[in-house]
Amino acid sequence: MTPDEIQSANQQLQGATPLEIIQWAVNQAPDASIVTTNFRPYEAVILHLATQIQPQIPALWIDHGTNLPETYIFAEKTRAKLNLNLKPYLPKMTAAHWLALNGGQVPMPDEVERVESFSRIMKLEPFERGMTELAPKVWITALRKEQNPQRAATLQPVMWDAKFQCLKINPILEWTPVEMDAYLAEHDLPNERTYYDPAKGDEKHECGLHAKLVTDKQ
């Protein structure tokens, strides 16, 4: 879509509900839409919304192998609850291999170079492979402005991702924990607040999926 078409779509969808935004998006490419997840807190919301529109929509999950046990349990509960068409992609290097070469522990948030090394090898490589193989024309995300204050002004419900040449759809951009909690309760969805992503470190640090890494030269 051209920039003008993206702008027109966002104007058309102004005031639309997340479900209406997803319905519009999937209509653009019924056979080439995906939703991505990392099974962080509240992920059941976007997965439930997407599967309401397309029950067997592929759900791309990058399992870097060092998630907390709680995250894996949450992932399985959500998969079973929603009958997810889960598409897990794993890095070519095992977590044990990476850890053995990098001090035996996952990187801490203040270790920027280690965090981003982990991200490139353990998260970005399988993500790019997954996106290439699934080749979506529509990519549905769980991005929310509250979580991305440094980029909030640039985020829109409908965007164009130049790297993967697809529509990037952010239907719950405006939702806060109040709306997220209410949605979980209304639909009796699982949740798990214990979570840590070694590829991100903390909420202020990008993991590379949606924006450049700090140490990227270009």
C-alpha cells in the first residue's frame, strides 16, 4: 500500500474497535495474515482477538529457549485454550550453546552489548526466518503505546513494514492495563505476569523486531 492508502486506512478505521481493525486487516489478505506473540503478560488478548476473526491464523512465536518456566506454562495454557495454530521458530544455536559461550547466564538489562548479541542470534535470526517462510501480507502485533513511549507518536493502527513488505497492524495501540484486564476477565483468558526477555532487557530497550538495536551502525 502507498503512504496515501495507509493514511486513508487509518482515517477509515478511526474509532474502530480492535476486532474491527483486525477484521479489516484480514480482509486485505485472508490467506496471508499472521499474528506474532512472545507470551509476555496480556498476550492472550491479541491472540484471542485474532482467532475470533480467523480461528486458524498462524501465530508466530520465537522460542529462544531461555524463557522462564512460567512463560512456557502460560504458552501451553493459551495454546490449548484458543486452539492456536502455533508456529514456533527456534534459533539455529541452542540456548545451552549460547549460554556456554557467553558466561553461562542470560544477559542482564544493563549489559547492552550482551543483550543485543543475544537478540541478534537467538531472536532476530529465527524471527526473520519465520517471516520469510510464512511470507505474510498482514502482520498483527500486540504493540501498545504505553509500552513504547519513545515511539508512541509514530505508531498507528495500520502501518507499512518495508523490511517484510507487509501491512503491520496494531489494533490495541490505545489500550491500557485497565482495558487489557477487563478483556481477560470477560473472556476467561489465562495470563502470566512473571516474564523476562533476555533479548529486550527492560521495557525501554528495543529487541530489534520493531525498531533498530542500539548498537546497530546503520
